[in-house]
Amino acid sequence: MFTIEHEFDATVVTLIDEAPEGNRPLNEDVVIQTFDDRVIVEQMVPDSDEVVRIVLSLHQLAELRAALNLPEGNYRLETPA
């Protein structure tokens, strides 16, 4: 399950872990905030109650998107001049 909310300066997507009862332990929600120039991914660590935050530039996000569909290797995305 997930939710999408449009705020003033960001779109916030929350991924809510769901699993059949007794199948496995549930993970904490993942919150993804998208801005004009960056994407922030957050998840709480249940052992420490700290929130881990990863900030990606839009170029890094494009590389991640491409990497999900490529075989093992080294790659560089060429940006238009």
C-alpha cells in the first residue's frame, strides 16, 4: 500500500509495508519526498528510533532508475549538452 500527497513544495509518497499475518516482520514505512532539485528517502530504524535520510540529486535518481534495468557492469549516463 502507498499514499501520495502533494504539499506546497514537494510531493510525498509513503510506502507502507504489508504482508500476510505471520508471514514476516513488517518494515517501517518508507517516505519519499520529491522536490524540484532532489529526492529525499527516509525510514525509521526501529532499534534506535532514529530516522535515516538519503538525499539524491535528480541525476543520481536517473542513474538509479537506469541501474535497476541493467546487467552487472560500469556505466555512465550521458547528459545532453
